[in-house]
Amino acid sequence: MAQALPLLYQDDWLVAVHKPAGLLVHRSPLAGGEREFLLQRLRDQLGQRVYPVHRLDRPTSGVMVFALEPATAARLGEAFTERHVAKRYLAVVRGVGPAQERLDYALREEDGRRPKAEMPALEAVTEVRRLDSVELPVQVDRYPMSRYSLMEVRPQTGRRHQIRRHLSRRGYPIIGDAKHGKGNHNRFFAERLACPRLLLAAVELGFAHPENGAWLSLSCRLDAPMTALFERFGWAGHLPVDRASWPATAAPCPA
């Protein structure tokens, strides 16, 4: 039996959950022979239907929100479409990332149905900020030392694989990214640092609650491999926690 999903918040209209890395959100043409999906696991755990309103890539972990009825799903989906949602991610990248930068590179969609070259280039903007870095006395690439950075990432648009593609294009691929990253660094983290996953996590999500309009801010802790890595690198001060918060003047919605 699958382990229960950690719930971050729940009321009569929506539920927020910690999505594990490696789990697909729902069935799709890209699912292949997969039999387990976040949507079905959450539905079975709650004993009721749930409605997805946004997505996270399969290898990405972190906070996800589902609506509990269709009208809420429509309102939350519109908020994501209209970019009225604040998103914050943490990523571990190769090299010493930029102190602060706005990455504004148009991206072609990757839907798996048509060649990417045939897809239109769409606006894609990502705000990044370096929170910390580390230098290891290990030669992974051509240099005798290896440097890695902890980046705070705030995507302003929601293109597929946007964060991974933007950071890779800027020269700072995310560790564990099999498609856009560097295989030798990925293997080093998997084999030597016990961290075989994509080091990208959605740690905060904020939006106006569809019922009362008050701003709901959700944060999500990292999983065990990423937490251990942060502690090893001296980055424990950047570890997020599970939390749901409201403005001081707003009362939480009833569960």
C-alpha cells in the first residue's frame, strides 16, 4: 500500500499536498506504462474527487493544489492562467549562479506530439537569485574543484520545463536533470552524495483563496535526500518548512 501523501492544507474548497519526486500528476500520452499517479492517490486517500489546476514535472517535488469541486477548479485554473499566483522554487545548479537575474528567453512548447521546431516560441520569464554556493575538492568535470549553487527561482510564466530550460540555457543546469543537465555531475550527486533525483522543488505557492479572496500562502519542506544535501553543504538555514498562512486580518476557511 502506498504511503499517505503529506497534506499541507485542506478546507471545503481545496487541498494542498506535497508531491513526491518521480510521481506523475495524472495520466497523459507521455505516461507510458505508469500505473500510479498523484491525482488517483490523493483521490483514494481523501475518498472524494479532486481536480488538478496546475502541474509539476514528474521529477519535481513540492507543493501542489487541487480543487475539491468544479467551480473552485475553474477559478483556481483562471488564477494560474492569468499569472495571479506567486511561485517559489529552490534549485541546485552547477557553477556559481548569478547573484540576481531576470531570464527572458522565449521557449517552444514540448508537448511530445509535434517536433519542437514546429511549435511557436512563447514568452517565458524566470527570476533567479543565488542564495548560497559551495566548492568541493573533487574533480567532476575538467576543473580540480567543483562548484554548485543554491538558487531561488520565481517563474513569471508557466511553460513546460521552463525553469530547467532557462537555467540550462544560462549555463547553470540543474543537478539531476537528465534532459537539460550534465551527466557527469548528475552521476556524482547520485553515486557520491546519495541524491539521485532532480534537485528542483516547489517550496512556496501563494494565491487568493477562491472562496473569501484572502491571500493563502503555502510552503513545503524538502524531501529527505534534498534535506540531507542542504545540511551537508551548510545550507540548513535555507530549508523551508510545511506551513499554511493567512493575512492577520483574515480568518482561515472552515475545514
